[in-house]
Amino acid sequence: MQFIKNTPKNSSQNSTKANLCSEQKPQIILVIRILFEVVWTILRTNYEILKAIIKWFIPPEPKDVSDEIVLITGAGHGMGREVALRFGKLGAIVICVDINPQGNEETVKIIKQGKGKAFRYECDVTNREAVLKLADQVSRDVGEVSILINNAGIMPCKPVLRHSEKEIRTMMDINVNGNLWMIQAFLPSMLERNHGHIVAMSSMAGKMGLRNLVPYCGSKYAARGIMEALAVELHEDPRDTNGINFTTVSPYIVNTGLCLKPRIRFQRLMKTIDPGDAADQIVDAIRRDYHEITIPSDLYYGNKIFNLLPPGAGKILTDFIGTGLDPHD
Ligand SMILES: NC(=O)c1ccc[n+]([C@@H]2O[C@H](COP(=O)([O-])OP(=O)(O)OC[C@H]3O[C@@H](n4cnc5c(N)ncnc54)[C@H](O)[C@@H]3O)[C@@H](O)[C@H]2O)c1
């Protein structure tokens, strides 16, 4: 009887054991897979770190841009103009876009005088419909834009409570939404060809908070955030998007007339920058496919170290450096 009684128990124990074994098998396979992935991820991450270190010591050769169609917003003045002139000299076809016809015309004239190829389009980057029409028109008149430089921007400078609603909305429209409309207009053809480069003009004010620039800092952090997210989105896109590059530029104070009242405690250490010098560095970064640059370049690591500090220590350091902008009005 006992034997008979035990038989079903044993058989059920055996089948439970068998079930456990068959359940454990996929779990073991999963653990092995994850372990393999961890090792593979560590190897690949280290490979990329090594590549970055080598790139730091031996920068990649600047790419030839003579076959590229480069579109620059805000090309009628300041850094936009200087960047446009340099691409003109390098043999690229330059599409100058600005809301200001006089400045834009002047930029195109200078490029053409230097035997460069340039076209001008007047467009307000805040107007999404106008931007989509611009993309269509440029494609028909000239061809597909391969380097898009979102440079147009404004910088009202005063304490946050003195900014009018209109001022804040206009600035966000130009500095943030303008970038998005341009990306929506020009990215599709880059994706079709798996060839392109998108550049954003952020600022050191997009990497650290500064008084009198609360909305502007917000807009420049946003410009940087857009670029980070776009790079991730395209990396995860099932299509091959390796041919599309991104560069975010964060300049300190450049003498274009945008920063009217800079306050700099250590003038020798923190010089304001000539727009031509800034443009040289921007064009160089684009040609070498750098993901991010600051102008001057030493602020890049300075800012990274600053961000590691606790907020109290950061404030003490900021007070000591004493750099910033006084209100424009
Ligand atoms: N100058 C600096 O110190 C500095 C520092 C950091 C970042 N930046 C950023 O670099 C970029 C260029 O700065 P800059 O000093 O050369 O500026 P700038 O004022 O010299 O030139 C900006 C150009 O953008 C154009 N523009 C303005 N609104 C526009 C619109 N709605 N549509 C189309 N074009 C428009 C203007 O007409 C002008 O030609 C800006 O985004 C700015 O925020 C400047």
C-alpha cells in the first residue's frame, strides 16, 4: 500500500524536478547571455574611450566640404557670417538664411567676391511654414542641404522679473523652436541619403547658470538638449544613420555686439573672443566631426570639473571668478 501510495508522490516529485530543470535552463541561458552582454559592453565602451583618447592626441583629419551644401541661419551678421565666409572659401555651396536682408546680402556678396558659391534666402526661423517652404525652395534651386547650422539667436539680458512675456516668447521661438523647425525641414533628406551634419549654436550659458540670462540660459540648455536627444534618437533608429553627425558649439563671450555689457574680473585669463577666431574653431569642429566644443576649448574640462562640485562650492568659485553680464537696459 505504502508503495502504491508513494508511487504517485514520487512521480509527482520527479515531474516537479523535471519542471524545475526545464524552467532553470532558460534562466541559465538568460544569465549567460546577460554576462556575455556585460563583458561585450565593457569591451566596446573601453574601445570607444580609447578611441576618444587617441582622437584627443591625434585629431582626425578635417573632412573635405567642397561637395557639401551648407545652410547657415543668422548668416547676415556675427559668427553666422564668419562661418559662412569660411565655408565659401572651402568651396562649399553656402545657403545664407537670415531675417535681415541687408546683412544677408552683404554676406553673399563677400562670398561671391572671393569666387565662392552662395545663395541668399530671407526667412524668419520662428515661422514653421516659412521654414518648410524654404527647405522645398532650396532643394529645387540648389540641391539637398548636407550641413545645417542652427546659428540664429537673440539674447535679451536683464533680471528675470523684468523680462516681458513677449521678449521671453520671441527668444524661445528663435533660440529653441527655430532649431526644431529647421531640423524637421532638413533632416528628412539627410535621413534618405544617410548623409548630413547638424550643428547647434548653444553657449557657455547653456552649460552653466548666469545672472541676467535666466530665459536665455534656459534656451541654450534646450538647444543642447535637443542635440543630445536627436543623436540618441537617430542612434536607435533602425535605419542606417551613421552618416549623420552632430556638433554642439558653446562659446563664451564673442565680440559680435550680442553681449553689450560683459563683466570679466580676470581679463587676461578670460578674454572675449574675436568672431573670426570663433568661426575658425566652429568650422574646424564641424570638419573633424566633433560632437561638442566650447570656445575657448579649455572651458570644456573646466566646466566638467565645476559640475562635479557640490552647489555651495560652485557658488564660492563663481563669486571668485566674477564673470557675467550686466543688464542691457
Ligand atoms: N556673441 C556671443 O557672445 C555668443 C556667445 C555664445 C553663444 N552665442 C550664440 O551664437 C549665435 C550667433 O550669435 P552672434 O553673436 O553671432 O549673433 P548676431 O546678433 O551677431 O547675429 C545673429 C543673426 O541672427 C539673425 N536672426 C535673428 N533672429 C532671426 C530669425 N528669427 N530668423 C532668422 N535670422 C534671425 C540676425 O538678423 C543676425 O544676423 C546665437 O545663437 C547666440 O545666442 C553668441
